[in-house]
Amino acid sequence: MKIKKQSLTDGKIILRPLDRQDEVPLYEAVRETLDDLMPWLPFCRHDYSIKETRIWLKGRDEEWQMGISYDFAIIDAVSGDLMGVGGINHVIDEFKMANLGYWIRKSCMGRGIAVAAVRLLAAFGFDELGLNRIEIIPDVRNKRSQRVAEKSGAKREGILRKRLTVNGQVSDAVMYSLTAEDVGRG
């Protein structure tokens, strides 16, 4: 099933499919937030470069067309600034389920942006992708991400032992799930 690229908004933020115009703002956001992201995201290292941003962005269109990843820039609806990235990935059509991920740049944290983005992404997943289940799987130590999942309506299901590997470090994760009913879509 081909999913048309579209923007999503709640009036406060806009989720817009990532493209090459995001190269510099995305690179700057990653560099600004590097220390906060390094424990949780494998691509974040002190030597992270704009070339890596460019390479990753090149793959966004292909993965969207293949139906395996739907990545969005999180944009301030007033200023137009890139505030982070969110997406639905690891789509398993057979089971109508996927993963949902997000991160917010350091200067925009603590404003409810991630929660708003999760709600918009979940609506996209249920309404456009026809998913039955969306999983959010933060590291057990990532309390900030766990609070976002809980505030967005996700249900905590338990601990997944040795679920994540980031920079060679294996760690447990918390399994959260969203269904259409959890976000008023069912």
C-alpha cells in the first residue's frame, strides 16, 4: 500500500516528511542535543558529521515508498524551526504493528512537543497505515522518554530484558503500546 506523503499538525507543531531541505537544521539539532541523545541512539557519537545527516536523509524517501519507515521533521508551527524528529518504523504489515520513535532538540525540551508529536504520529499510524498496535520501547534508564510515552496515552506492558543495544551496550527496555482506542481513534 502506497502512503502519500503528507504533513500533520495540531496547530502548535507540524510534522512534515523529512527531505533534503532539512540537512543543515537536522545536523544542527543533532549536534545541539548530542550529549542527551548519545546514550539512547546508536548514530549519535562525538564525531557525528553532516555527511551522516545527508546519507540518512537520502534514504527517507526510499524507505517511505517501501512502507518500512515514515520519518517526519517536527516543526514549530509559528517559527518554522526544526524542533526534532519523529517517525513510525519497523512496520510489520502481517501483524499491523510498528515502532514509534522521537527525539526533541535540547533547546525545545520540556514544552510538550514530544507528546504532541507522538499523538500525531499515532493518529497517522492508525488512520493512514491501518495499524492495530504501535510500540514505544525506551531504555529503562530513559525516564524522559518513558514520561512522554505515558503522557501520550501509551500503556506500560513490562520490561524487555536485553532488548536494546546502543554503542555496544546491551540494556533492558520498557515496552509501551498504543492502540487506536488509547488515543481516541477506535
